[in-house]
Amino acid sequence: MLKIEYDFNLKNHNTFHVDFLCKKFIEINQREDIDDLIPFLPTDKNMLYVLGEGANTLFTGRFNGTILHSNLKGIHVKKQENDRVHIQVNSGEIWNDFVLFCVQNQYYGVENLILIPGSVGAAPVQNIGAYGVEVGDFIGSVEYLDLADFSIRKIGNIDCQFKYRDSIFKGSLSGKILILNVTFVLSTKPSFNASYKPVQAALDNENNLIPSIQDMSRIISSIRRSKLPDPSLLGNAGSFFKNPIISNSHFLKLHERFPEIIAFDSDGKMMKISAAWLIDQCNLKGFSIGGAKVYEKQPLVIVNYGSATCNDITDLSQYIQKKVFEKFGVLLESEVIFL
Ligand SMILES: Cc1cc2nc3c(=O)[nH]c(=O)nc-3n(C[C@H](O)[C@H](O)[C@H](O)COP(=O)(O)OP(=O)(O)OC[C@H]3O[C@@H](n4cnc5c(N)ncnc54)[C@H](O)[C@@H]3O)c2cc1C
């Protein structure tokens, strides 16, 4: 049944745990709710925001529009052939519950993405990634409700246009659709990604040459917990900024001035550099504005250490961007979506 609330506080629907009121909150709990939903949606699409668990959204003031939230549950193994399993997961499932399901059933592919907060419906939106793995590599198709004509459509992997923290859902389809379910294609044969150095170091340390999927998820969980604050204890939205991608020539100039700069993969023309390193070089670890603070253990994370307002978090993020730009001439782009 459709749930509708007015002047609803979304404090429990955002991992910063800030108070935030919206005019109308609509939750769909079963597929049949879609027909009932239509008359309640605003005609002006700027007055509509689709919210998952709010782990990547920063509210910046009262929202005078409608928040649409999927609480569609269900994980269904659709087919298994050769070494592949196709699993359709409804958008309201918690992402980590799905990863735990895969670990338990030995379906390989997404174990490096364990403990990422949020919903399954949001996972393709920013193509969530961690420890050398991006979810887009394991998505077969995405089914969504088109909020303009209320048709239900399905698009395949290529059409999702997955890139680093990006997809068509963040681009041309942004704000226009509600993802209903995602079909993942995983392997039933052991295959792991240990390309991230600390993961390989942990395996070496254990003398673990043939890790199980449980070993991989345990190691990744432990690395994550040592670096990232648990949002249930300390409000945050994970990495606040994307790692900037700059031209090789820009990188070489920076490298001349800062030989210790941390950079990742390059495609020959562009180079991805560490946003955490840039922020750290500006001595911003522990810096705070109001109740918002740059996390000491990982400067890419802004935390609410008690009573941060939306303004505190916004001001701090802008201050970080300013300092990094002044020192390096690099503009940090926010990974978190401002509403
Ligand atoms: C502690 C912490 C660690 C994190 N670590 C990582 C990490 O390692 N890697 C990473 O990639 N991210 C990470 N994140 C960010 C976050 O977990 C992901 O972006 C996650 O996918 C957000 O899910 P959500 O449901 O909370 O999305 P929301 O914040 O609710 O929404 C995010 C975007 O998705 C859209 N959306 C949500 N649901 C739907 C739907 N059903 N249909 C259409 N659009 C929808 C929203 O409109 C919005 O544009 C981290 C966050 C935290 C708090």
C-alpha cells in the first residue's frame, strides 16, 4: 500500500542525520502501488526527488516538493546457466543485505562492495565502486518507471553508460525515473579482485593463496571499518568528493611541484588523482565549521559530530573546495548530491 506523509522529517532517511522537512513523502511498498501513485505526483518535476536511503544526498533546506521513496523488497534468482547467475533485486532492498546474500550463496562479483550504505535502486545511479570493483561491471539490466508517461522500461548494461561514479541515471535520466529493480549477472565460479594493495597485503599477511568469498568480504569489511566512520554512530555520506580526473599535462605540472602527489590509473590522456591527498595537504584533517568536521582518519569524509546543520556541511565543503583550488588549481567535484 502507498504510504503518504505531509511535512515529514527525513532525519532517519539521511546518513548525515540532519533534520530536514519535506512537504510530501510518498513510499511505494509493492508494484501495484504504481497506479495509485500517479495522481499524487507533482506535474513540475523540479518539485520531485527520488530518495533511497539518503547515504549520498545532502539536504540543504526545507524541500517544498515531494520525496518519492521505493520500499520494494525482494531478491529473486532468475536463471543460472554455465558459470553465470542472473539475480533480479528490487530497488528498496538494502545494498549490503544483497551483498550478504551473494556471499552466503557464493555468487562472486560484488563482495568488494560490502558495507556500502544505501539501497539497491541507487547503486547503478552513481555506479558505486570500491576496492577495484564497480557495480556497473555486474549489472545486466535496470527496469524503471518513466515518471513522464508512467511507462515501465528496461535498459541493458551498455545503455546505462556506466563511468566512474556516473551513469545515464545521473545524466539524461536524472530526476525523470524511479528504478524498480536491477538484474545482476554474477559468477558461480570463484573469481576475486585483489588489485587494491591493502587487500593483497592482508591476504599475503594471512598466507592466504586461495581465499574464499567469506575471506574476501571479511578482509574488505575490516579495511572499511578501519577507515570510514559508521554512519549509525557518526553521521556522514562517505566520500564527499570525487577523485578529480585531470589531463596528463596538468598532472605533470603538478607532479613537478608536488612529486609525492598520489595518482591512480591513467588512460594515457587523463589521470585520476587522490582527492584525500589534496585535502590532507591543505592541513584540513579535523578542521570544523559548526558541527561539521573533516574526519581525522579520512579527509575525504565530512562528519556530523553532533549538531551539524545542513549549512555547516555545505559551508565546510565549499571551504575545502576553495583551499584545494587555491593550492593546486584543481576543482573538487562533489560526489554527494545537494538537494
Ligand atoms: C559511510 C559511507 C561509505 C560510503 N562508501 C561508498 C563507497 O565505497 N563507494 C561508493 O560508490 N559510494 C559510497 N558511499 C555513497 C553511498 O553509499 C552510495 O552512493 C549509495 O549508492 C547511496 O544509496 P542511497 O540509497 O542512500 O542513495 P540516495 O542518497 O538516497 O540517492 C542517491 C541518488 O540516487 C537516486 N536514487 C536513489 N534511489 C533511486 C531509485 N530507486 N530510482 C532512481 N533514482 C534513485 C537519487 O535520486 C540520488 O540521485 C558511501 C556512503 C557512506 C555514508
